[in-house]
Amino acid sequence: MPDEASGFVREGVRRDALRLDGEWVDSIVMAVLDHEWATHHGHPVAAG
């Protein structure tokens, strides 16, 4: 997921949060903390 590649962390899922083309879909909640962003500015080191 592109947001996770930028250092964002999935914090949760809002189930059936949005209606899109007549169907209910989930909404993913993502976040990055200020101190995390200050460390890597959107370019975290890949684990591995």
C-alpha cells in the first residue's frame, strides 16, 4: 500500500463507512506520528 511505503500505519477500518456506486464499502484509517515523520520525512528504511 503506498501510504505504508511512506511510513503511515494502518490504525483501523471503518466498516461500511461509505456508499460507492450503490454499495457500502470500508474506509481504512491511516496515521503517522509527528516524531516518526520528523525522522524519515516519508522515506522510511525498508525492513529486510
